[in-house]
Amino acid sequence: MPGWLQAGGWGLLAGSALLIGAAVGYLAKVPQKVIASVMAFGAGVLLSAVAFELIAEAHERAGLTPTVLGAVAGAVIYTGCNVLLARRGARHRKRSGQQQPSEQQQGGSGTALALGALLDGIPESIVIGTSLLGGGAISVVTVVAVFISNVPEGLSSAAGMRNAHRSGRYVFGLWAGIALISGLAAVLGYTVLGSAPAAVLAAITALAGGAILSMIADTMIPEAFEDAHLLIGLITVAGFLVAFALSHAA
């Protein structure tokens, strides 16, 4: 199977978890503490993937300087885009309560939410594509980590969209579109960066890591601890250790 097709398939698979989470969050009344728990688990999984898959891989490819520069660039780019989108109604896009504004409360917030979902998902998908470069095997740990973390992201965000009175057509259309774009982003990561030098690939991988780490801090952890109970810390560590174990078993 061609590499670009493999990349697209794996990216689409990881992105499809958003639809699964959205279906649960929109169609079922999930208790806030349960949503907080699954979000904490997803945050732990992604934290481990960033540390042991993305940043570590970037460092092995090209050393400390491209890794640091890439990670800082990713954090700056993500944060800048996030600030702009937050001013247009997407600040609480992963919140499951009453924080998300409706279109009546803030015009254009629906578009901002869609762009915010793209902002959160594209770095993960690009990394899935780049992991196949050089004839390498897909990073199963990265795919699993993205898939696991996408379920609570979709769940929490869809629950918030329902509370903001957004239609099922909007919610499922949005997440289906993001899943498809995730597949395309993985293809782009494989094709566009196929001939890039090791230092550039390392910087791109670290850039994705910095963006994902900023996303965790800005959007996932606040939701996890909004209605925190005493086990949230343990659940986050459990997610971290699950991904860590996968990375060493692969």
C-alpha cells in the first residue's frame, strides 16, 4: 500500500474518535464528573505521547536546538491562533457545561468553534504522517494516543455544543469534517515533508509537540479540573502510564 494512503488511513482512524466521542456527548447525558475523568485520562495520554514520542523523537533526529526551536514555535503559533479564536467565541470549545456561547449570544462563534477544532487536530495528524517517512512503520503509540485523547475531546465539546443549542447536523457535520481533514493532514505530513532534511523534520515534530502541549494546558486540563474530584490526579497519571507502556511495548 502506498505510504500516502497509509498515512491518510491512520489519520482518518485517529480523527474518527472525535465522532465517537461527539455521539456520546451529544446523544447521552453524561455526568460532569465522568466527562472530567475521561478528559483527565486523555490529557495524561497526550502528555506522555508528547514527551516520549514527539519531543524525544525530534531530539534523536537532530539534537536539542531544532527541538527547542520547533517546540517554542509550535507553542507560540498555537497560542496566537487560540487567542484570536477565543475572542470570537471559541475559548471554551472543549468545555462540556454552559461556557460555550450560542450563535445568538455571539455571532460567528460557530465558525470560530470549527476553526478551533481544526487548530487542535491538525498538528496531531501531521505527526502521524511524518512517522511513516523514510520507510518507517507507523507510530502506533502516536495513533493510539491521539485516538484515545480524541474521544474525550469530542465528548466534552459536543456536550457543550448541545448546551449551547447547536443542532445535531452542525455537531456531527463539524466532527465528520474534522475527521476527514485529519486524514488529509496526515497525507500532507507524509507527502510535503517527504524530502525534508532531518533537522526540518525534527523541528516540525517538535512544533507539533509544542502545539499539542499548549492545547492540553489551554483546553483539556481546564475541563478536566472544572468539576474535579479527588481521583482526577490519579486518572491523569493512569493515562500517562498507559501511553508510556505502549511506547515501550511497541
